[in-house]
Amino acid sequence: MTTKKKQVIRLERDGVDRIIPKDFSDILVHRFLPVISMTYIAAILGIAANKGNLIHYLFEVKTAYVMSMFIVLWVSGPGIMWIFIHGSPMFRHTADLWYKILAGIMTLTIMLSFMLFPEMQIYGLRIYFAISVPVFIIMYYFFVKGGLPAMVSYPLNTLGVAALLFGAYLAS
């Protein structure tokens, strides 16, 4: 004779509901913002150097700052998606996979656009491709392996915010 065991379903909660994850500030300050700040500063320097007169485009013209904002917005997509998925208790185990998928799709899109529309160099498409792939790899490394130490991340965040404010000052 076989005996059947009844399964017990427990509906008691063992944790507090959170809109954002517990380690959100750590992820934001030590993982996401330093990489975005490095990207923003590198894009500004790269675009200003590509235009010709580095000092003029760094300190007098807003073009490099505005174009760099578009690059930062482009590369921050997979990182933001990773933060949201990583914060979900149900889907935390798939955050790395979704980051790889989204970064791969975005890299493939840039690569195909570069090959199919070579005249898009006018709008700086090469700089998107040149910056996107290394930034996606660096961002993934910092997200998976852990963040930067505070001694490195805070100065990078400060430099990024200072560049953003200086670009806003030039745009006004």
C-alpha cells in the first residue's frame, strides 16, 4: 500500500517588500556610475580629439559633451536592465544572461548599422561602436565580480558629474 504525503504550502512572508533592492546604492555607486563616468569622460576626450582642436572642443564648444551623452545613454541600457532584474528575487539568477543578450543585440545593431550605412560616419557612428563593446565588457565584469573600492569609485563619480555640469554650463 502506498501512502500519499500532503504537500504543505506556506504563505508566510519571511522578508520585507522592497521597491528597490537592499544593495541598490552599492550597485549604483560602486558598479554602475563609475563605468558610466569613465565612458562619458573617454567619449568627451575621444570626440574632442577627433574634431581636431582638442582644447577648443573641450573648453569652448558643447558638441563633444552632447554627443557623449548619447553614447552614455546607449551603453547604459544593459546595465539598467541588469540592475532591475538583479533586484528581483524571482529573476536574480537570469540577470547575467539578460545583460549578455541585450549587450549582444545592441553591439550587433551598431555593427550592422556601421556596415550597412557607412555614410553614417557623419553622425559619429564609429565612436559608438568603438566605445560600446569595451564598455559592455567592463560593465559586465564590474557587475558580476563586484564593484570598485570607494577610493576609486568616488573620484570617478565626481569627475563624471563635474564633466556633466561643465557640459551643461557650455550648453547654456
